[in-house]
Amino acid sequence: MLAKLVLPLRHLAYSTLCLITGLYLSWQALLGVDFFYGFWHDNIGIAETIAETGPENRYRVGFEQTDRAQRIHIFHQICVAITHQGEGLKDITYSPRPNTKIPLLHRAEIVHLQDVANLITLTQKIAPYAITLWSILIALFLVKRWPLPNYKQILAVNSVLIAGLAVAVISVGWVEVFYAAHRWIFPDDHQWFFFYQDSLMSMMMQAPDLFLYIGITMLCMAIMFFVSLHLGLKLLNQKRGVKAT
């Protein structure tokens, strides 16, 4: 009975830690290319959204006059700031005309991005522990010659999580799931929802659309890393004569 319980728990720990490692690697890879913001700017309607709603902004003027290169640079500055404890958020500016610099963010936006930076800082502190646990588990698999789970077993032990997420997205939509996560994560008295007319930040990111595309890209890359790690370990086991499940 105990053995029947230990095996799926071992498989669950393996798949969870491998996925976390894959997500960490995909985050680092995407961060290095600013999450392909330039591509999304050109292909999901961000440029058109800026042209349409930029002149309607109630706090800032002229952002619609910026060009693609400047917007990509601004997005890069935001990425750098939120991955460095929010340092530099107040210093981000845009230039609708030569020799003109206008602060990009107003106070509520800075507070929200600081909350995001705090969350990222927390995950950056947790990530090394998760990767260490993954390394220890992999070492145990190798030393004790445990067979790796196959893909069917990996899906089986994660079926509850997969089904739960699928039901949530199908029943209320991914946007509401996205908003619910914000309500759960961020302080109640901190604004996190902004109309485009009130926020250059939300407008230039076409929130929440951009985050859906980034999330899908990150998940696909994480799965690729997961599969690569799994195949590498399977190949190593084959060379060591460990039987597959």
C-alpha cells in the first residue's frame, strides 16, 4: 500500500520540480530578449492601440508620436526595473519630440510595478531552493536507479491541476482568471487595473492581451525545457541500464 502511494508522489515531485525548473529557464531566456516585445508590438495590434488611445490619455501627452524603437527601449527599461527591486521606475521617460523628456509612469503605475518587482524578487529568492530540490531529486533517481515516469504517468499525477485550470479558463475565461490572480496577489488598496486612457503602461502593453501571449510562449518554452531534461535523463538511464517504466 505504501509503495503504491510513494510512487505517484515521487512522480508528482519529479514532474513539478522539472516544470518549475523549465519555467525558470524559460523566464530567463525570455527576459534576455524582452519577452519578444518588438514582435508582439507589430503583430497583436499594440501599435494600432497606441495610435488610437494615445491621444486620449488623461495624464500624459504625445506618446503616440514615439516610434517602435523607443517603445521597445521603454519596455526593456521596465523589465530591468522590475527585476531589480523596482529601481529606476521613476526615471523612465519618453520623448515625443527631440529634446523633450516626459515621465512615463504616474504614481499608481509606479506603485503597481513596485508590487510586481516585489513579487519577482520573492520568486528569485525561492527559485534557487526549488532548483536545489530538483537537483537532489535527480541525484536520488540516479543513485537509487529509480525508473523515470513516462509521459502518461506524468499527465496522470498532474491531472487534477490540469483539469482545474482548464475548467477555470473555460468557465470564466482567461481574462477573469488573470484578474482573479491579481486580486489575490496584490494589496487591496493598490490599483492594478488601468484603462488605456489612464495608463501608458497598460496601453503600450495592451494589457492583458500581451501577457496571454507571453504566458503561452513561456509555457511552451518551459515544456520544451522539461522534455529536453526528461529525454536527457532517460538517455542517461538507458546508458546505465536502468529499466524504463
